[in-house]
Amino acid sequence: MDLSLTQIAELTGGRLAGDGDRIISRVRPVHEAGPGELAFVANEKARAAALTCKAEALIVADGLTVEGHQVVFHENPFAAISAVIAVLYPEPKAEPGVHAMAVVDPTATLGEGVSVAPFATIGAGAIIGDGSRIGTGAVIGDGVILGARARIHPRAVIYTRVTMGDDCEIHSGAVLGADGFGFTSVDGQHVKVPQVGGVELGNDVEVGANSCIDAGTLAPTRIGDNTKIDDLVMIGHNNQIGQRVMLCGQVGLAGSNIIEDDVILTGQTGVSGHLVVGKGAISAAKTGILRDVKPGHRVAGTPPMPLELWRRVWKASQHLPDMRREMKAMLRRIDDLERLVDTEAP
Amino acid sequence: MDLSLTQIAELTGGRLAGDGDRIISRVRPVHEAGPGELAFVANEKARAAALTCKAEALIVADGLTVEGHQVVFHENPFAAISAVIAVLYPEPKAEPGVHAMAVVDPTATLGEGVSVAPFATIGAGAIIGDGSRIGTGAVIGDGVILGARARIHPRAVIYTRVTMGDDCEIHSGAVLGADGFGFTSVDGQHVKVPQVGGVELGNDVEVGANSCIDAGTLAPTRIGDNTKIDDLVMIGHNNQIGQRVMLCGQVGLAGSNIIEDDVILTGQTGVSGHLVVGKGAISAAKTGILRDVKPGHRVAGTPPMPLELWRRVWKASQHLPDMRREMKAMLRRIDDLERLVDTEAP
Amino acid sequence: MDLSLTQIAELTGGRLAGDGDRIISRVRPVHEAGPGELAFVANEKARAAALTCKAEALIVADGLTVEGHQVVFHENPFAAISAVIAVLYPEPKAEPGVHAMAVVDPTATLGEGVSVAPFATIGAGAIIGDGSRIGTGAVIGDGVILGARARIHPRAVIYTRVTMGDDCEIHSGAVLGADGFGFTSVDGQHVKVPQVGGVELGNDVEVGANSCIDAGTLAPTRIGDNTKIDDLVMIGHNNQIGQRVMLCGQVGLAGSNIIEDDVILTGQTGVSGHLVVGKGAISAAKTGILRDVKPGHRVAGTPPMPLELWRRVWKASQHLPDMRREMKAMLRRIDDLERLVDTEAP
């Protein structure tokens, strides 16, 4: 299916500037796009690439100027290109119904239009919301509750005692509800403390490939609405994560933290246990959060410092070996001065 | 199934103080518990929350006092609550036998009471110990040996040449025995060195969700008895890990390390190759172990320092930018002093 | 199957020094090897262990001397032992054909000699090259193209829009082509930007267990020929990775980086987005690459410094608390000197 530039302006609510009859069949990055292809220019940096771009047309952020192109202007080029992609690259439809090689417990309840792919299993008493898609080989444990339009990708595993709101998407290999890492010592041996609290996801939560969200000990590990979790993220037991939080690749949370709304933890950030990361706080990549972070603060380092201080410390640290040498030289000069001044004294 | 408080005291070996007829049907965290629910208070911090707690009853650590509650005192509240959970939240029984949609090689040997769930596969010559449970879609390679009561969760993958003692639990998505990362250079290309040493687990080892333990090159990667491994942990080839070791979330070990008994590596710790981490050593979160660690030492940082030194260095480092400025000022003052003293000299 | 030492010399192209009739049936590490077993000695360090070694014979690097052993000398002992392992530990043959409990879409194209194990799925329009092996429960998405001799291990998941060259090996639990982590903000909510660029692997790429390579947004995330990726590695969307790159365990790349040929990123290195890591650069373990790295540079730290500087900074940093104390003492002495000199002044 193709779209004319006029159709694209209408579809996205953008403003056409140029030949509305141009036909678009694909989207491509601005430095690779050619005839029949649409690219987008969201900022000044991309504008440079647009000068030599051979795309059929461009979506351009309001306020930027791009000469010599057919353009649809839009306040949010990412949203506009998303709308175009949804039309040009439709997701394959999954036929509703249960594949002959899936195993669904007779006590499970499937909503309308649910599709269950081969080799998936759905446990006793599970409830699957309308329009949900259970991918190949996915495992839905006993008693799990999925809201409407859940998208469970192939080989995701949902242990028992997990509930989700509507519109959640769980990528392949993600594991929700495995035992939290809780042990007590009995006669010098580690003995497991059972973890029966489960996991509770709000609405519109996305969990990346091979990420793990462990079950709480007695009450659920909770993830709020519209929170987005990247790949290979580890969320330990009893964490309480707010709404619209972003957890980037390989972030790790030990147990029992409170991560408030709108927090952003960038790649490989770690949070040790029983901490509060305040609303809207942001960590730099690889930050080791070993103490509470105040709302709105930007932090970096292990333990974290304010981002600006951390940058200055890093810069100054490169002079440390010289500083040690200089200090020794100063000490010698002070010794000499003291000897001289002492000598001169009456 | 419910328990009276008298039954709970008997079951756990605790001391009842209060109304033994209270009926408990669930456990909950102390700040959330209400009627019919049991909570526990293990330390002073939790005791504060207990003051306003509405739980039906509490398990309380010996030596603490909690007013106005029905209590069972116990020396180890975690062990006590674990015993209660085992009764109130029984694990679903798995029917012994092989599901019609599992594939078990005819040369494999299954012990008594083994259950094999749908879509699991068991390879040629594998031996599965009595009472083991092979979860949905789990993969047991050719020749693998599992001890008694192995608990292989859905979609765990055990490559060939892996052996386990008794009572091992492998969580979903864990991969044991994949090729170690070993290459040699031939004509400028990376060429794989085959990794045929396999993996050897002792008794009572737990491996968390999506963790990886790679096969040794010529001899097994070994994990000792009662060692506990959290989620997303990476254990490279040829590591020799002792007993009762704790490897927390996202810990990574490069190849050929010796991790002695009772070591604790906390979250996101890394260990580069061919090192010895001595008995009982503990790393702080995010430590980068790039050299041997002595027995019993507590370390932090990359490369690691003694924990206390690392804390003082971090604290002092925040003054580094100021220190540079101050040093420049001192240098000027010393220059001035030298000029003055020189001038005054006869 | 066994090999005589003469056969081993011929097979590997090495030089026999000793009794060619010795029979070898296994390989073992030099400190564990005994009768009937072959070990190898690649460097001076291993030579010490060889002195007390009870192996039937040794493969020894050219230029080393090892007394009292039957030896095959070779310029690359790793390559030699690899050749021996290939004979002594042959990989089990997979019967060509599709298992009755696999699901292959009728529009998929399977090359000659392809084997598809139980519970694997192959999507519509997928093309599988000659001699490929699709493991138990592996998922090959719609339209995926695999070159010749692909080795897809059990439970690997290949989303749609992924292509591979020849001789690629994907370990268990790896996920290729899941959505890149791309969102835009609409009315204060995170809204997904569709990720339709897919993933493109060259020839002879290996991807470790549970690693994730995300789909590009509009164009593919690309991995060059002979690049090797360890376990639990995260490659975000739009990365362009060159040839012969080594990404060690738990490395993480945010989006849109260029990693040039022959780069080595060691364990737990992170790379934030939109950076260039130049040809042949090497990162130390746990490096946080937050800015471009020049070709051939060796870096460490977060943000990275030249490796040698980083080592000196770390060493000096241990004196920081003392330096602060010393500086305060020096300040006092300068104050005193200034008072004295001032007093003495006429």
C-alpha cells in the first residue's frame, strides 16, 4: 500500500508544502532515502543531511527550513512518521483462535478475538483479555490475568501470580514473576524464603526482550501505567515503580526500591535496595545509585553526585597524578621557606 | 487452607504470646496487612511500622517488643514465615508422567515421579533424577544428568555435557552449557575454539531467570553446593565457583576465575578473567574486580579498593575541583613568599 | 574415536617430537590431564604446570621447551587443539528434515539438508539456507532470511525483518529484531515509534546466549562479518557494527553508534548513543564510553580516559583523603609564613 503526500499530510495532521501527488511506498533514514521514500528531519543536526538527501519527500519539524524538497511540516515528526509507518508497514494479522499445537487449560478464560500461537501454554484459571495475542511458545502461568490487547511475544514467560492492565507488550524471552532473590541462613546454609507476592503491571507497560521482573515476597512487585522497560533489565522483588518511568538497557534494581513517576534511568544504571528515587530524577549511564535521589535531580557516578559536579570531578581527576607531584614540590618549597624565614628571624 | 496462631507457633517452633485461636489465611507485608493476615517484624525498622499495623497477628524476632498485637516470637522470622507460606501457598502438584506433546528420547532415563510438561524435550542418554519437574518448553540436551528433585522451569535450556547434583532449581530462560567465548586468530579471522568441558553443578544450586553459565573449554565450569545465582548473571567458561556463594543480579564473570566459598558479589559486580576471589570476600554493588581479592576482604570500585578507603576517596573526590583551584592559589602565594624572602635575604 | 600422536601431528600440521604411537582419546586442561589425554601449553605460564603434568601428550607452542613429554609443536596451539577436538568430540548429526512437531509455514523455503527440531516455528516467506539447523523451540519470523549453515540453537527468537549471511550461529535465548527502544511524547505519554528497520548480520557472526539485537527504526541494525558477540549483550537500535568486532559479556550499546572494524569491547562496557568507536579501539572492562573513541585507542573509566592515564589516576586517587589533609596543613604553614615574612618586612 502506498500513500500520496497529500494523504500523508491529512493522516498526520501536518502542513503540506510542495507536490501533494508524490507517491511514498517506504520510509528510510534521511542519509539513505531515495525515490519513493519518505525521510524525516527532526532537528538542526538532521537538517544538514537533508541538503544532499534524495528522498521523494520529507517530514520536517515546524520551525526548520529545508530547501529543494517536497515537505510535510509537523510539530512532532516522530509521531508523524509513526502514523505513516502504521499504514505502510501493517503488522501481520493474527487469526483469532487457539492453534492445534497450543495447550490451553480448560479452566482458562479467553476473551474475544484472542489468538494463541503454536506451542504456547495457558495455565489453569488464567484470564486473557479481549484482542490479546499470545506468541509462539509463550508461557502463561496458572491464574495469570492479562488485560485487553496484551501482546505477549514468542517465548515470554509469565509465572503464576502476575496481573497486567490493558495494552501491555512483553517481548521475547522476558520473564515475569520468577522468584525474588530472598534467602535466610539456617545452620549455615542459604534457605529460600518463598516469594509469593507476584507482579502487577498497570496499563500500557512495555517490557523488553530478556528482561526479568521478579515476584515480590509477600506483596506484588508493581510497575505503573505507561512505564517502558528496555532489554535485559533486572527488576528485583518488591520494587514499586511509578508511571511513565523509563528503564533503559541493562538497568538493574535490587529489592524494595520506590522509583517515582517520570524517572529516567539510563543504560546500565544500578539501584541498590530499599531506596527512593524521586519523581522525575534522571541518572546518567552506568550510575550506581546507592542512596536516595531527590525529585528532579540529575545524577551520575557511584555513589551518585549531581551531574554537573560529577563532570567537574571527572575532569579534575585527570590531573590527580600531577597534583600529587606538585604537592610534593610545594611541600619542599615550604620546607625551604620555613628554614629561610627561621634563619632570618632574630 | 488456614492456620490458627497456635498451629503457627507449633509449625515454626516459635513462642505464642496472645490469642492462639486467631485464624490466618494469608501473609502480607507489615504496612499492608489486615484482618486474617499475618505479617512479620524482623528488626527495629520494621517495628515502627508495626505500631499502626492492622494485621491479625505478627511473627516477631526474639528480643523485640511489639505492643498491642497477637504475636509468635521466633529467632528467625524469615524462616518462620517461610514455613507458614509453605502451608498457606502450596505449590501446585505436577502430575508425574510425560505430556503427550513433550519429546523424550527413547534412550533417556527418567526417575520415579518425574513430570515432563508440554513442549519440553529430553535428549539421548539423559538421566533425570527422581521427583524432578521439567517445565513447559524446557530443553534437556543429550547426555545431561540431573539429580533428584531438579526443578527446571519453563524454557530453561540445558545444553549437552551438563550435570547437576540434587535439589537444583533453574529458572526460566536460564541457559547452561552454551559455548564459552573462546576464539583464536587464524589468517586474521576469529576462529572458534570448541568448548567441550560442559558445566557441573553441585547440590542445591539455584540459577535465576535468563542467567547464563557457559561450558568450560576442556574441563567443566563448576558451581558448588548451595550456591545461589540471581537473574541475568553471566558466568564465563572455566570458572570454578565454591559453595554457598551468592551472585546477585547482573553479576558477570569472565573466564577461568576461582570464586571461593561464601563469597558475596552484589549487583552488577564484574570479575575479569583468571582471578581468585578469596573465601568470604564481599564486593559492593558495581565493583569491577580486576585483581585478586583476599579472603574476607570487602571491596568496592574499579579496580577495587578496601570498602572503607573507597568511601573516603569518593567523599574527598567531590572536593577535587576546589582542590585544584586552591593548589593554584597556594602556588602563587609560595611564589610571592619566595620572592619576598629572596628580596629580604642579604 | 581415538587418534595417535602421529595422526594428531598430521591433522594439525604440527611437528611431532616423541612417540607417535601414543593414543589420545580425550583433551583436558594441563593441570588435570592424565593417561590417554592430550593437553596444551600455549605460553610460559602454562609451561610451569606442564612440569608435573601427567598427560599422555602435549601440544606445545613453537619456541617453548617442555621436558619429559611426548609433544606436538605448533605455532597456534589453540587452533591445533580445536582441530583435535573436532575429531574426538564430533557434534551430533541432525537428521535433515522437519520434525512432526515443528510448524513450518507452507510459503517458507528450506534449502538442502536443513533440519528443523521439535517445537520450532518458521514463518511465512522465510528462506533458510542449505545445511542450516533450527533448534528445538527456535522461532524464525515471517520473511526472515538465513544464509547457508546457520546454526540456530534451541529457543533463539528471530523476529521478522532479520537477515543473516552464511555460517551464523545464534545461541539459545538470543533475541534478534525486537523493537528498538524508541518513543515520542504525545500528551505527556510515551508513545512507541514503530521500529521497522530490522537486523542485518553478515557472514560468520556468532551471537551468545540471551543476547539481544534490536531492530533499527527505519534501516537495519547491522553487524559485520566475523563479529563475535558474547552472552547477555544488548545492542540497541540503529547500531552499525563492523567486521571482526568482539563484544564481551554484558556489553551494552545504546542506539545509533558506529563501532568500526576490529574493535574489542570487554565485559560490561557500555556505549551511549550516537558515538563512533574507531577501528581497532579497545575498552577495559566496565568502561563507560560517553564520547567518541579514536581508532586504535585503549580506554578505561567513565567517561573513558586513555588506559595508562586511568591507571595512574586510580592509583593517585587512593591518596586523595590524605591529600586533602596535607593541603590544609600546607595552607596553615603558608599562612604562618606570610605572617612571619610580613612581620619581618621593614
